[in-house]
Amino acid sequence: MEKRKSMNWLIFALMTVACWGLYGIFLHAGQVGMADNELGRYKAFLFVGIAYFLVAVLAPLAVLLMAKDMNWSMPASGMWLSLLAGILGAVGAFCVLLAMGSGAKSGMSPAVVAVAV
């Protein structure tokens, strides 16, 4: 009997597209909700950072703590490359924020800028 191939990867890929697609919309809404035309985008991004902490630190930590026979050894090369990946992701997210602000000043809709990025 042939083993069925899992399509879980497709579900996760579609979830990624949905989340990244909604990111700019909600970030702009959060910025507007801060009621601060000058610094609202940075206040909103501060809460994005808190969300990153909750999702990117606490969730994997919980999974690791629940894993049986967890090996806590983490080679330096893996740690540094992963840290660099996180920095690149955060800088990219910050640049989306800056692009939305710059686009809005030039008359473009923040949603259009987010989609273009």
C-alpha cells in the first residue's frame, strides 16, 4: 500500500501568505489607533516587538520544554546564523513600516505600499 503524502506544508505556506498579507494592514491600523501622527508608527512597532517576543521566544521555548530528551546544546554557528536571520527579519519589518510612512507622505496608500513590498 502506498503511503499518502502529507500536505501540511501547503497549509503552513498559505498561513504564512495570509499572515504576511494582513501584517501591513494591521500595522497601519495600529499606527492610526495610536492617535499620534508623528510617532504612532514607532509606538505600533513597539507592540509588534512585544508580539515577536511572545510568539518567537515563548512558543518555541514551550515546545522545547515539552520535548522528551531535549538536548540543550546549541552550536555557536547555529545560534549566530539564527540571530542574524532574526535581525534581518526585524529590519525588514521595520523597513515595511518606514516604507508605509514614506509612501503615505507622498500620497500613496499604506496598503498599496505594504502590498508592493
